[in-house]
Amino acid sequence: MQVWPGQAYPLGATYDGAGTNFAVFSEAAVRIELCLLHDDGSETAVELRETDAFVRHAYLPGIMPGQRYGFRAHGPYQPERGQRCNSAKLLLDPYAKALSGQINWGEEVYGYHFDRPEKRNDLDSAPHTMASVVVNPYFNWGDDRPPRTDYHRTVIYEAHVKGLTMRHPRLPEELRGTYAALAHPAIIEHLTELGVTTLELMPVHQFVHDHRLADAGLSNYWGYNTIGFFAPHNAYASWGDRGQQVLEFKSAVRALHQAGIEVILDVVYNHTAEGNHLGPTLSFRGLDNASYYRLAGDRRYYTDTTGTGNSLLMRSPHVLQLIMDSLRYWVTEMRVDGFRFDLAATLARQFHEVDRLSSFFDLVQQDPVVSQVKLIAEPWDVGEGGYQVGNFPPLWTEWNGKFRDTVRDLWRGEPRTLAEFASRLTGSSDLYQGDGRRPLASVNFVTCHDGFTLRDLVSYDEKHNEANGEGNQDGESYNRSWNCGVEGETDDPAVRALRERQMRNFIATLMLSQGVPMLSHGDEFARTQHGNNNAYCQDNEVSWVHWPERRNAAVQAAEGDASAGAAGAAGPAGATQAAEADASALELLRFTRSLIWLRRDHPVFRRRRFFHGRPVEGTHDELSDIAWFTAEGEEMRQRDWQAAHAKSLTVFLNGSAISEPGPRGERITDDSFLLMFNAHHEPLDFTVPIDHGKQWQLIVDTSLPEGVEPGSGAKVAAGDRLTLVDRSLLVLQRPG
């Protein structure tokens, strides 16, 4: 075999049409072997003799895409000094573009013996671990163009590749749960009809199913356990795992782009799947433990601000290079449109405290590629001082956990939330205005993958995570949920009607608030996890989206279609019950779709600047751009905001007083709206304000299953009194 010197950059395996260049960093190892893996289980070892700045490299002519490989690092194994090299462990390439196979858990993949943790384990891990794969970088993107949807037009849909597609009745069985399913017309049609602009995918970087979960017959379904920051997760590929997963993912992105839908990745750069000091040796640990991980004072152990056993060392130039190279790769080669950073506060921990001026943010700010895509922070971690909502740099948007909490509190009837609710409804200026950011810095959500689904939020007071095997001790215990009087499923028509109304309240509030709305997959048709608020290990029908049937109840009852029924349902009665549930789900879907399109059609709901709270110069309108009223139609005073019983208000949004210009400097005008919120447990009479419009039309009423049919809403005049049923919301529209 010919072995040429090759190049130290780029890192990883780079195929150029004639051969492959291999390059890997390790300051700890004294010698590194490249191991070419063969299908018969044998391997060919090639020592990487050329070294530049601790990067060992070689070029091998004739090595083609599909070739599996790994590294063996020879060097010190001294855990007390933070060194864990072990040549018996076949190591994954940190820069591998694809990974093949899965881990067969056993003592072989660990650097120590289970019965003697202090003793080095020299069992060969190669037959039990995954392999890195050389990939072909060439792909026909055709006329692909990124949608580049402005934030003020963005509606995010958070989804799981498998969970979204596994049960879709129009998808072929062989495509369900894969990247190819995302490109299927049935999925794209649903997203475009719903009105979402941006698909935010839960982790698709190659991840590992934890040893503990595998032993329990479970899996790391969510995927927040990354081992390959450049590789698409191979289990989501229907075409194969010898590099085909890369082509399949690119094809999905291309199809979504053609439909005008952006793709954002939920990325986990805060830790790896190697866990704590008792975790496996899969890649980084064996190559250069101390360069990749934050070690404690006793260097046998790891500093953990993620709750997963380890944290990446954010002050290491090699870690920073790895992250930035990965981000650029996914933008330039895989053509994704942005990232949501899991536990992003950890990325800011250059030393101990969270630092918004850390090296990572400096690098992102000046990077000509990464700085131009959507960057969304989950602004917390589990470390001290980790809750950092509102504290990220101006380039970033944030998951606004305070929006979630305040909106949940309002609709479940918590006292003294009205003033804060007003701030959340208008873009959270208290969090973002001080450093020059705008309402679009707030990614608003009521539910996400972590916690209750929308339906469970209104159906359960307590979590029900028994299936996770942790004695119901896992998951958040304080959910700000309300079961509407009965825990779990019920046949009580009054409770069911209230729950459906509450779901419409949440959807409407989300879509009518300033900021960027995010919807969790399946919430548009009331997906349930039966009270499990931490379904991270449930790769089954607990987590997979149930797509409602569109047939009516009578037809299903006549056919006895038990297969479409809920779990345990059988025969015509069960089919009828299931059909009724599907009909209710489809009503919520229609309502959600109408609210998303209402938002998209009216710029007053997606302003790019904060409200002024006064008339706007140059708009020739004497009315304020926003005004607040009591249920009696009188302008809110300080005592009204602070009243403990205050759970209702009316908001006037002036479509003639939008201060920001259009893309060509033109003035933006819109219709005006009145939003009436009754979060009280009893019906309340509301008076339409006298001086803010003579004639209005009702366009949204959450007390009705369908909301309000377009064009059918009642005409309302200034001074009229309207009765809002308990816990409901009205929207009135006045032409501009």
C-alpha cells in the first residue's frame, strides 16, 4: 500500500477523487495508527508518521468512499494525570463525515475493568464499536437556494426525524423514520399547509444509545448524546450507512428548500457520549482526554455542567476549532440554515462562570459563514448561574423560557401574572431591549420536546414517567400544568371541552405574541405522551406522532376500524371513540393553521421593533401603537396591573402605527386588532373601547372548536359588551 505524507488540514478523511487524506489531532499520543477496516473483520494498520502541530497525517492513494476506518492511539494511560490513551481501543475520527454500525455494549469498549476500575483494560474494542467512513463529498444540488426567511416571518416547527414520520399513513414503510421521509410530499405538504417556515430537527449528529438504557431495553431516543459532530445519525438513513446517510440528508434538505422550508439543527456541542470517568472510550477520551474535556481538580474526574457526565473544554483551541469546523461544514456542505444550541450556557463557560464574551461567541461573531445563519440558544445549563435567559450576545436569539412559564401561569389562573404577561406578549423588552436586540430575539414557545405535550399540559397535574424505569424520579416535577379537574384521560364532556379550549388559548397566544413562535410537532393535533414529560428514552408510540384519520366517526364505526383506535380500543365502539378523537384533533389542526396564517398575513403581529406605547411620528395617527384596557374598556392603571385577582385585559394593536419601514423604505400599514383575554374561571363581560375604532369584526373565538369561520364573525361596535366564557380569548379586527 502506498502511503504519502499528505496534509495536516483539513482534519478528518478527505476524498479528492483519487485517494483520501487522513489527519487527526492528538497532543497526548506518542504514536497513532490509522486502521483500515475490512468486511471480514480484519484491519490494515498504517502509522501516521507525519506530524504538524500535533496533527498526524497521511495520504493514501486509491482509498475510496465507503472505506471504514478508525484510529489507535499509543500513549500514556495515567487517569490521575488526565491521560487515557489505550491502543486496544479503536477510536472514531472526531471529524468523520459518516459513521457505520452501532456499539455492542460490553467491557471491551471501556478503558478499565468493571471489577477493577483502577486497572487498564486491554481488550480490543474494534468488533464492538462503530467505524468511521470515508465519504464522497460530491452532490448535485441543482438550483438549490437557502430560503433565508427573515426572523419576523419565521414560524419554527420543532420535530424529531423518527417521531414525526414513523406513523404517517401515507409514507411507505421502508421510509418511515428516515431523512427520506422528511422529503416525502406528504410531510412537506403538511408543513407548507400549516404555514411553518422552518423545520428545527432534534439531534441528527451521530449519537450513541447509552449502555444503561440499552441494558434496560430502552434507547436514547432524543439523541442528545453526540459522538460525531460531522456525521448524520446513521439509524435515520434508509439508503445505508457507508456514506449514503450523507446523500440522503442532503436530498432531504434540497427537497425542503424547494418547498421554501428552512432546516435548523438542534446541536449538542456542550458534551459527548463518552460520559464521566466511568464512561466508554470511543473517540476523544482515547485521543487526548485533557485537550477535549474539562477536568476537575482531581484529574481522574470531569467537571459536569450538563448533567451528562462531562463538558467540553471551551477554552481549548482544538475544541473551538472542532465546533467551528463542524458548524461551517453543516452550513456549506450540508446546507442547513441555522442551529439551536442545546444547553448553550455551557458553551459560554470558558472557565467557570457563564461569560457572554467567551471565546466561542467571539469566534461565531466574526465568522463569515456561521454568523450569517440563524443562531438560537437554549440559554441555560445545570451548572451554577446557568439560567441565562436574556443574557446572550446581540447576534443570538433565545428560547424564551420566561414566555413559556408566564403564558402557562396566566391560563391556569395563577395570580399576579398580568404585568409580566404583557411583557411576554409584546416581545419581552425587559430581556432584550437593553442590549439593542429586538422582539425577534425571543423564540416563544409553550411546549417543546422536553416536558409535557400541549395536550398533556392541560390533562395532567403530575408527570407519569414510570415507563422510563427511574421510579418516576426523572423529568421536571413543577410543570405549571393544569389537568382541568381530572388527571389523565376522561369521558367527561365538560372537562374535555375545557381542555380543548385551553389548547386553543395556548396556540392563539403563541401566534399573536411578538417574537418568533415555535410549535412542537404534533401539538397542532393534540399529540399525547400519556403524561410522560421526559420521553427521552421512549422510541415507540409514546413519542411517535399519531396522525389523525380524516374519515368521519360513522364510517369508522360501520367498518369497525379498530386499528385506527386508541390503545386498547376494539370493535365499532372503540372505532367511534377514536374517530371522535381524530375529529377533535383535526379541528385543532384547522384552528392552528388559521392562527399561523393570520400571523403571516398581518405584520402588526410580527413587528421588528418594540412598541413605543405612544403615537408614532410620521404615521398620521393620533392613537398609540399599543394600548391596554380593563374588561370594562377603560385604560389600564397601575393598580389594575398589580391587582392579585387581575386575570383579564384587552390589548389594542394599531396597524397604522408600525414604526419600522418595509424592505424598500416604504411605510408598513396593517389592520388594527383588539385582543381580549379572559383567564378567569368564570365568564366576564368585556366592553369594546370607545375611542379606538367604531366598527370591528370578530375573527377568533377560542370558545368555539373551529375558532371562527373566515368571514362569518359577528360585527361589533365601539361600546358594545361581549361576554367571554371562562378561560377564552377573542380577536377583533378593524380594517386599516
